[in-house]
Amino acid sequence: MKQWLGRKGMAAMGISLALTLVLSGCGGSNDQASSSPSSSAGAVSDSKSADKEPVKLKFTYWGSADEKKAIEGAAKKFTDKYPWITVETVQIPNADYNTKLTAMAAGNEMPDTGYITGDLGETWANEDRFVNLYEMLDKDPDIKRDDFLDYAFYQTNPDNAWGIMTAGEAFGLFYRKDLVEQAGVTIPSKASEALDWDSFVKLAQKLTLDKNGKNASEAGFDPKNIKQYGVMFETWHDPLNTVIFSNGGDWLSPDGQTFTLNKPESVEAIQKLADLVNVYHVAPSPLDIKSMPAMSVALQSGLVVMAIGGQWMNLDLGNAKVNYDIGVLPKLKESLTVATSGATVVFKGSKHPEEAWMLFKWMSNPEGAIDLYSSGLWMPTMKEWYTDSNLVAKWVDVNPAAHPPGFKDAMMNQMLERSKPSTTFYMKNQAKITAIVTSGLDQVWFGNKTAQEVLDEIAIKVKPEIKGRYDVKQ
């Protein structure tokens, strides 16, 4: 469900948040629900359901047909557990989500809980429209802050969490196993074996072929007639962050007052990505990408061999039975991945805050909508689903087609142990800043200007939009 402001192909801002994220439900049978800390109803007992006044909750979300099915299933299980509470699930198209939610607010028809996009979420959080989740967690005996990943919370200050990651999402190096084997090369999955950048470029050169079968490192290679690219990457903020953060760069200074993408660490990282297109000819340009299918399809069809992509690609690749695996991302100074996600919130205007919190907890545990995780679409937001082998088996081992051999090391363990939060978690006014940066960088991807030239120009344009940083663990 990734619509944070950028996911799977984010156009205008270089972002394509077709990112389908939802913190799915927790449940299954009543025994399963009661055994999970986040699925308990806390003060409310289902044994007294006959004494309860009927309550109807509204849950809004975006996403695919598979997501719709899973959300509706999770809501049904919730009502089976708590019969006096019915849930109206409202699916809204990604592109219309903010408009529809704003109209609902104007008509006093707000949901009780549901998804929120990054830009609207930040705006409404500053208008105090969401329940403080820290307060709810601190008084709930069945679930606590430490159950979640370290930076799972969106917050306006260290004492106020307005939202939580809808799902865990991270990036890895997807690749066609058969094409890599044909080239006689290997791609590591462990962080300790991550390729340095020069080695990665050489690998991409060997995997890039022109129409005559010459690779990009050979004399006579024709860069104007490429039939197979070594690597593909998207140009919205988080794929860029995988390289920027790996090189020690950032968008803002530690005090949040200075734009730093034009500093050496970030400039070098962005230039290295651009050189894959314009110097080494191993990656398609933005113009080439417009005539190509989506990244997962390009990988499936053999138009590209490697792709720097988000873990949600496992869904499509697994369903298509593609012969693929996942390697650890190449590194500059350190091996890491970037954690990203949309947010799930509880709206302050809910007439049933206790029941809304119950539903929120239910939708924060994978148990009730396990298909969203086992399918490869999401990763959990709760730590135990990464560390408990029995829980890992429920969403990873059960579906090897969507979780190939490299998944645990290159993606799951990287997310838990070596990830840094996306700028959407900590950069104030992130929507405006990201839009200026991603559109401005087009000149770099097309090779018209250097990264330094463009980022110095962007620094001037973006200066009035710098508002600081939120205090988020990094």
C-alpha cells in the first residue's frame, strides 16, 4: 500500500507510492488473538458482548485488490471476536485519498482509524487531529512501545506519536538468478559481503548487453542499442536515500536548520547513481524508463538483470514464479537499507475512541491478515515477527516463491539491524522539500548538469522550506 508520498514509481516527485502499506490485522481464531499482545481488547471482554451497545467503526485505506481482501478479512475476524463492533472498511484510490479524506472531514464524516499519507498526515498532526498513540500504549496492559521497530512511530515531538508505520518496508537488490548465473557472477546477500561501489559498477557492466551481445565493459559495446540493462533504479527519494545514507549523507544537518544534499557525501552518492546511466550506460535513463514496463515486469522479462527495489516487489515476482533472488545493496561507507512506510492513525474525532483503539491494535498485528505478509507485500512492524522463528515461519518460510533464499539476510535482517528511517519520518515539511529536490534532479539523470551544480541550485530554492527535524531515533 505504499502511498507515503512516494512508492512504486512515484511520478511527479519521482515518487510512486503505489506503495501499498497497511498494518494488517492480528487474529485468526480467538485463541490466536488472545495469545498475541497486540490483539487483546484490554479492558473490554468479549464474554460481555451481550451487554454492549452496538458500535460501528469506519476504517479507510488504499491499496490493491489483494489488500482489500485482506483488510476485509481482518475486519471480519475483529467483529467475530467482538460481536458488538462492526467495521465499515472504505477503500479509496491512491490518487484520490487526500481529496476524499479532506472532503470527509469537511462533511463531518471522518473515519475512526485508517491510513494517512505523509503530507496530509504531517499537516493534520500539527493541527492536533490524531490521538496520541504513546498515551494509548502507555495505559494499555497488553502492548507497549518497545514491541515495535525502533522508529515505527511518526511524531511531532518525543511525547506525541500521531501515527505508526502501516507496514515495514525496505530496499534490496533484486536480481534474475538465471541471468546472473549465465554471466558467471555472484551477488552476496550478507551485509558483511556487500559489494563496494566500484565492484558493483563492474558487475553491472558485465550484465549489460547490447543487441550484438557485447557487454558494457567490452570494446565495441553500443550504448545506443542496449537489449539488457545491468541495473535499474527509480529516482524518488527513498531509492536515492539508500545510496546517500550509505555514504554518510543526509538531507538536513543534525540541528535541522541547513540543507545538506549539496554537501560532498550526498553529492558523491547522487553523482554515482547518475554515472550508472550517463557514464557506464548500465542503467536506463528516465526517458528510457518511460517506454519500459514497471520494475518488477522489466526484471521478469529480462530487460534488466538487477533492480534496486522495495520488498513489495516480492508480491508480483512471487506470483509470477520468476527465477529471482535478493542481494544486499551495494555499499559506499556502510551497508544499510532504508525503512519506509505510510502511517496508520486513530482520528481524534472518533465517537468511539476505546473501540477505535481496539481496532487499531488488531490491525497492527500480522496474525489476522497474514496473507499480506506471506505474499511478499509487506514486512511486520513488530520486532518479535523478525526474531521469533515460529512467527518468521508464518510469513517468510511458508511462501518461498515470494521470499527467496537471500530475503532473510538481504532484507529482513537488514531492516531489523541495519536500516535507517526515510526522510519522511524526520524531515519537517517533507512533501514540499522532496518535490523541489526530485524535480530538480532530472537535470542530473539526463546528464545535462553535474550533481553538484544542480544541488547547489536546489539548496537556494529549498532554503525557505526548511523547517527543522522531528526527534526520531536514527
